[in-house]
Amino acid sequence: MEDRQAFLGNTVGYLLSMAMTGSPPSDDYAKPTRGSLLGFNKALAEWYDETHAGNFNMVPTILAMYATHLQKYDNAVYWASKGIVQAREKGNLFSISKLSELLIASKLGTKEYQDVVEFAFESATSTAALKIMSEETAFDLTAEYDAYSILGPPPNNKWQSVEDIFIFRCVLPLLFELYHAGNGSNTNATDIAEWILQKSSMVNGPLESAMNVHARFLSEGNSENLQKMAYDVRSDNIYGPGAIALLLSSFCEDADLKYSILSHAVAMHAFSYYHQPDAMLWSYWANELRAYWLLKLSNARFLFTTPSFIERELREMNDMPPDGKVKSVLKIVMAGLKVGFHPVFDNTKKWLYK
């Protein structure tokens, strides 16, 4: 049994690396061979002692990451759900970070919004702690760590990083869920705002600032004022509360579609700083933004050039990485509305067209 455990860990690690990079994990990494499970490998079994056994608590994580990269999301969610419990028990921050992030998108799909908040906060704390560990010490991906011990008691700059990540993994998609179809008056809005604010660890920190933007959206509903809040610093290096302001500005009754698509582009550019190109949350945004702009197109076809062509392009996007799908939606709609980039948005333009 031990030899098979070792072979399984070696194989899934090799396949993940080949899928993501096109190369083995290292030059001396053993390439899996056919027939390795047919007999007993004594040397491999002896190698698999208590010291090495700890490495293989990451197998569900690697399988989930592999399935995500292949866009086999049902399989990814299956392995993430299997692996998250063991990852928590063993304090494996890398696994917790990856699996909880993946499960955010799953819970968004099933409208389990309180679970979205919890998984996003777990992902944000573990991701921030991982970054600190990798910068300050020799870090073992398979070892046991405690995120809260690494971050220290709030408030501090480390918790500011947690809140920044949490905004993009939780607040941004949840507010889109609430308001993109004009249904923000439902009772979920109050509950979600309370759940989010319970995670705030800093007075006037990023999370509190983001929810202040949300409160202003509810009280005023003025797109121009929200855009001004986002661009206090005249560049498109938008931070969390600014991305929230831009997103919500597109849901105001007075919103101009040209400004709305530009706001979505800048918000997604900001989102890209916190997520890998194959993250499952990109798939969420690709599907939701496409549905949102198809609805806008159907309601105001006269505002778009060649609306039939745009509709066909949005409905028939070719297979591509999930972040590429988001970029395609943005570029198709911007072309249809004849939206150009002001020099102040040069960073977003480079991201979108690279």
C-alpha cells in the first residue's frame, strides 16, 4: 500500500506540472511509467515512512488544481471538498488556500452566500500568511502552520493584506450577485452586508471602506459620484474599495453603458492581481459578465454597432483559459460600444490586450 501512495503522489505532481508549465517539476523528477501499480516496489514502500507520508496530504489539492486547470470543475470541487477537511486538520496552509479559493466559486454557483463569506475569509487568511512565510523563512509546503499566529493580532499591515484579498474573493462577486439583475432589494443584501462586516479587523481598513462605498451606493445610487470615489488616485491601479465603487457604479440607474464596461474592465484588471489565470473564479466572472452584457445588448441593441455579430461572438466564444474568456467578453463589448482607453487606463489596456 505504501508504495502505491508514493507512486500516486509522484504521478499527480508530475501531471499537474506538465499541464500548467509543460515541464516536469524538476530535471531529476521521476517520470511515471506504465505498469508501476502492477507489482510491489519494496524500495518505494520503505521510502514511504512517517517523514515522507506527510507529503501526501496534498494529493487531493493537486488533483483539484489539475482538474481546475483542465476546466473540469465538477471534479475539482469533488477533490476540494474531500481535501479541505484534512488540510485544516493538518494545518496545511497551501492546501487550505487553494481549496477554499476553489470552493468560493462553487458556493457562488449554488447561491450559498454565507459559505462564500467563510471560504473567502479562510482563503484570504491562509493566502496572506503563506505570502509572509515565503518572504521571511524557508517554507515547507507540506508542513503545519497556523495562519493566525503568522498574521498576529489585528489590526496590523498583515491583516490589511487579508482584507484586500477578501474583497476580491468575496465582496466583489457577492455584490455582483446582489445587484447585477436589479434584485438588491431582497433580504439577502442586509444579511450579506452583516456577514462581510463581521470579518472586518481594522477601523477604516479596506473592508470597512469597501462597505462604506456600498452604503453610499444604496443611499445615493449616483454612478458619477461612485466613479469619483474610485479614482481619488488618478490611475487604474485600483485597490479593493475602488474596484467595489466601479462595479457598483455600473448598477446605478443613471449608469452609461460605455462607462460601465470600462469600469468592469478596470475592476477585472484589479482582480487579476490576486488570482492565477486558471482560477475557478475567473470562470464565474466569464459566465456572469457574458450573461450580464447579453442582457444589456437585448435591452438596448441600438446602442451597439453590429449587435447581431456581438451577440454571436459572446455566445460562441472559443475554448480558452478562463481569464481569457473574461478578457474576450470585455473586448467584444468595448468594441461594440466603441469604447476607447484614456491614457489614465493604460495599465488596464496593456493587461486586456497582452
